[in-house]
Amino acid sequence: MSDNDKELEKLKERRLAEMQKNILFKQKQEKLLASQKEQPDEELKPRDILASRLGYRGLEVLQNAESQFPNETKIVVEKLSELISAGEVNEQMDGGKLLLLFRSVGLNVRVKTKISIEEDGKFVSLSEKLSVKYSSSEPTNQTDN
């Protein structure tokens, strides 16, 4: 096998793993929705109603918002749950959409991000890659006299 074939296989395997993860996540969400539909809406808390509509990384953004802006997030969650219960919001909200919503109402929710680079078949964080690169290429102190 050539290097291109090996890289292609690695990419296929990674994509397959990502797709399987997404399928499992959707199945969990569907089970949660099914169990919540069995209960009357009056028993559900606003946060539970919103959590049932959150998609990929939505819960992570919600938790970050709750820890950073607890009072303001509670108000936003209550209003969103009202809209969901009224049927005005029918779509899944992934983390990006929820983050955009929080930022549009003036809540600059911070989310931890990490940039990884593939090097020799392994993922290395960008900060590690840069620190290794700069430590190995330290300038020498030579002066012209």
C-alpha cells in the first residue's frame, strides 16, 4: 500500500468513527424525547425542554453559559422553552446555533476550543506543535565584531 492509500484509510476510519458517534448521540436524543413525550409538559422544567432539542455540543454550550452567566441564562432558557412548547421552534439547536443566540443577546459565552494537527498519524495540539518548533529553532546569540 502506498502512503496515500494508508492516509485515505485513516481518514475513512476516522470519518466512520465520527459518524457512529453522531448516530449514537441521535439515538440517545430520540430516547430522551420519547421518554419526555410520555410525561406531560407541565412536569418538565424549562431546562429539560431545551435540552431535548439540543444537538451536537449544544449541552456543552448550555452548561458553559449556566456557569458563566447563571441569571441571564435562566431567562434565555425559560424563553426558549416557551417557544419550543408553543411550537414556534421546531428544529434541533446545535452548539453553534445556541452560542450564536447567546452572543446575539449580549452574553459572550466562552467555549474551550482546541486545534489539533495530524503529525505522523497522531493528532498533536497546535500549541504543542508550536512550542516544539520554536524550542528547536532557538536563535543563537552571535554578534558581528
